[in-house]
Amino acid sequence: MSRMIYDYTKEVLERVSFNSELFIKELKKAIKNLLPYEMEQLKKWLQYFTNEKPELKKCLFVVDN
């Protein structure tokens, strides 16, 4: 079940990546819903994903705290 939440979170983040405010909002939701090891996986995925979208790099402060 939790893997499904992780995959769903990635899908949502991809869909809202056009708007940094929505992206931050969804990242905050992810922090509440994902398990610690899933958050580590998400951080790695975010590093990869934001390489293609540098305007979202500033949003990563949410997961670094």
C-alpha cells in the first residue's frame, strides 16, 4: 500500500510542476504521508527531476528541513 502512495506522490508532483506554489503544497503533503525511507527515495527522485526544471530547485527547502 505504501509504495502506491509513493508512486502517486511522484505523479502528483509531476503534474503540478508547472506551478512552484502547488509543488511546495504537494511536497508538504508528501512529508506528512510518506514513511522515512520513502522520503529518502523522494529526495533522490527530486534531485533528478529538478535537474530538468531548475525553477523548482528553490522548492526543495521543504524536504531539507
